[in-house]
Amino acid sequence: MGHDLQIKHIGLKETYVVRHSVLREGKPISSCAFEGDDFDSTIHIGAFCHNDLIAVTTFMKNGHQIHLFKNAYQLRGMAVIQNYQGKGVGKILLNFGEKSLVEKQVSILWMNAREKAVPFYKKLGFEVIGNVFDIPEIGNHYVMFKNLKQVK
């Protein structure tokens, strides 16, 4: 990808285009809106290649109902346009976001990871906690987390 890639903070509405095509294909655009998207503490980050938005992710200040993560943010809506998948864009996006969270002194980053994404997140230092669960119309997920106090 090289120097053609730019990572920066973006607005909420910008996330919808990529979220829709990758995560909610065939569903209404309204399905791309997540609770908490518009909170002041929420961070939206995009990856641009030649000024085209090719990947997005969102970080929300959020605990977990079962796993009592303290001072935690949740990763939501991580999506990379199909032509750019497998090229390291997701890793770069996530690293940028983690650094932003470390600057805010956040301790834990967690997510509900799709089953097929678990190996990707494990390579980046996330651990699975608990059992598989189903999100209706989307599929099997695992809760994964990372201790950001170890991130340099």
C-alpha cells in the first residue's frame, strides 16, 4: 500500500458507505448506524487511498455486560473495501486507533469479532474470552480483547 495510504479521523456519516458495502450488504443503510456512534467520546477513523475512503473503524467508550472491563473502548464497524482486503490496511487502521486510545489512557480495547475475523485479531494481540455467540442475521461472534497498557 505504501505512501498512497492516509489514515485520519473522519465524520460519522463517512463511515456508512464502507460499513454498508462490507458489513451490511443488502440491508438498509439505517442498519449501519450503531448506538453510541454520535457520542462525543466516540472516535471514527478512515483509511484513504488516492483520496478514496477504503476502510473505516469506530472506537466507542463502552464497558461489557459480562466481562467487567475497566476503562474500556469497544471496536465497532471495522470494514475494509473488498479490493483492499488482505493488504494490511486493517492492521494499519487498528494500530492508528490503538495509539489514539493509549494517548487517552484507555486500558482495554474489546470487540464482538466475527468468527472468520478471529485469526486476524489474534495476530494483532487480541485474545478470545468466553464462548461463541450468535448475532441474528450476521452470524457467530466471539468477544475478544487486548490490554492496551502493553501497546507501545
